[in-house]
Amino acid sequence: MQLPGRLRLTTLGDVLGAIHRAGASGVLELTDERGRIHRVFWSGGMITQVDTELYRERLGDLLARQGSLGARALARLARRLLEVPGQRAGEILVEEGFVSSDLVNAGLRRQLHQKLEALFQLKDGQLAFRVPRPHEQHRTPLSPGEFLHGRPRARPRPRYSAAQERAKNGQASNGSARVPMGSRSRAYATLGLLPGADRATIQQAFRRLALHLHPDRFPNAEPSERARLLSRFAELSAAYHALAG
């Protein structure tokens, strides 16, 4: 995997796509023009955590803004954080009975997504990919569609053969309808691929993601987490069969 040294030479979408396709684990470091270092943590080509100063909304404030916490809960959370600075806000909220663990996980996932969105506002910076280092992983990694679909890309559009053009437009080689173009676009995004990827690439992407997310890898998962894994695996399977038949 080769990455350009400067963000202005490419796009962040291209960088994230390259790391995802390589199935890499490690830390992408982006040093902006003000010298601030932003880090995107990866495990098996999936984003697990983002550290950046560009996004500072706390979990309690995020949940309150969404209507999940009231003023009393926020005040209690602030007091507990002062009493035990090392305890996590999510743990306190669940312990106090203000929210469920599922709601905390959803809030943390929203934080992760917003931190990544903030990085897409950067126009330039120095890029470097480091070997894995110990860190706290986010419980639910972002799916490829969340950090790749719809992003601006700098890479040239691929050239397609006649057969690939038919496939890209949702038709089989005999001219019969196969899958609507909108569905195919979503399927490519789910697998983290560009439209027109060949069958071998589709199979490779599916196997890599399935190996990482298969529910059988998490025998001790809570029912809600296992349901999420089953739903995600079903989504991957549907995308694969839509593209590979």
C-alpha cells in the first residue's frame, strides 16, 4: 500500500479507500498546516477510532442535543466526572440508569462519524501510516459505506470493457435486466468498492469483511450486539450476491 505524502495531492476519500482495500491495521496520521496531528485508527481495513481536536462535543452534550438526556442527568454526570475523573461518561450514564448501553454505543458511534466528517474539511496536511499501536478500539467500526460512499475522489475514473459497462449499468451480458443501478451502487459502497470492480475483487472484499464481521467470531456478544452483527453480515451477503450473482 502506497500513500502520497501530502493530502493536497489526493483526497481523503482516496486515502481511506486505499487503506480499506489493503485491509491494513495501524494508524493514519494527518498533520495539518497548524501542526495539529489527527489520527485515524484502523483494524483489518475498518476505522475503529478517530482522535482529532476538530470535534469536541462531549457524549453527554451529544445525547442531550438528541433529546436523550435532561438537565438533571447532565448535572449528575458533571458531578460524577469531577468526583472520579478517570471514569467514562458512558459508564456513568448507564450506571445511574439515565440511558441504556445501546444508546451510549449509538452516541459513541455518532461521535466517531462526526470526528471523521471534521477531517474531510482539511484541505492539506502531511500523511503517514504507522504500524499498529495499542489503543482503545471503538466497539462498532464504521462500515465502508459510511466513510467512502459519496466522498470526493481524485483518482481517474476507471475504463470499462463492454462487458463491464453492461454490468455497471445493471445488465447481464445477454442484455437482460439484472440489478437496478441504484441497488448496485449501494452494493459497491457496502463492500467499499468502486463501480466496475471485477468478480475477483468483489469476492476478495466480501471475504475480508465477512471474516472480520461474521457473528460466529463473537460468541459472547450481547443479544443486541449479535443482532447488529447478523444484520451487518446479511447486508454484506446481499451486496455480494447482487454484484457477483
